[in-house]
Amino acid sequence: MKALLPILSIAATIFSSCSSPLPPPQTVTNFKLEKFDGEWHEIARLPNSFEKDLVAAKAIYGIGTESPISIKNTGLKADGTVTEIQGSADVVGDGKLKVRFAPFPANLFTGDYWILWINKPYTEAVVGSPSRKFLWLLSKNPQTKAQDFTEALQLVKAQGFPVNKLIENPQRLEPEKRHLMFARKRR
């Protein structure tokens, strides 16, 4: 038994070093919240339970001069059913938001919504969670394709996201005429 203890100790050390958790993903720096305002079409996502059966989705972010940020998510199921949920978000760090959706019981929980990559004009973004279970490719242009995110996907893949599991939405929702109802007036 004494001879077995050193072997078990070495094996435990090897296995623990192999299974060390990844560091938190890197978010964008100098994130400009006011430029994030607007309608974002979901181009692709990692599979998740709350978007099951959706063939299209979009989010409208109403950015004001202070938190919380207004969110309206709309989804389309294959059978034509439209889903909608309202929420809010608070900025908790550079490129990091905490989101909460209504109604009960969803409003009991917050989710990490980290902006991992965004292009200079703030028209395409990759958003994920520190757990790497959630990932979305978003664009202000509903015609964008997942293949347009080649550089961004390389970046998030290097950070441990399973980009090979992304599913591209086969449809897009129509853009809204204007979403001023969500934005607070700036003074």
C-alpha cells in the first residue's frame, strides 16, 4: 500500500494539471457602449436551451446615459411563432454586461454577456460567456453570414470556445423601422 501512494500522488498531480480551467476570455477594451445601441441580428450561436427551435433571432439594445440598458429579444420558430422577451443589462466591466430578463422566474437570474470581439464601426460583434457555454455572432446587417466572422472566430477559438458547434440561423427577422422607444433621451 505504501508503494501505491507515491504513484497515486503523481497521477493526481498529472491529472490536475491537465484539467486546469482556462483563464477567463478576453473582452474588448475601450468598449463604447453608446455605439452598441441598436438592432443586432443573430447570425449564429452555440446551441442553448432558451433558443431551442429558433430559426431567427435579434436583439434591440436601447442605450441611455446610465444603466440599465433596455433589451428586447425577438425570436422566430420554424412554425412561424414569434417569441419576445424584455430585459435589461448593466455594465460591470470593459466589454462586460450582466443581463436579466423578465418575467419570473427568469428575472431571478443574471447572465454574463461579454463582448469578445467587435469591428471598428460597431456593426459586427461576437458575444459570449466566461463559461464558454454561450456564444453569439451578431450583426447590425441581417444579410451578414457566419463566414464573414473568420478573424473573430479564430480569436474566440483560441480562447477555448467550441466554434465548430456553432449553428447558423437559416432565416433573419425583418429590421425594425426605429427603436427609439427603448433609448433614454440624452441631455
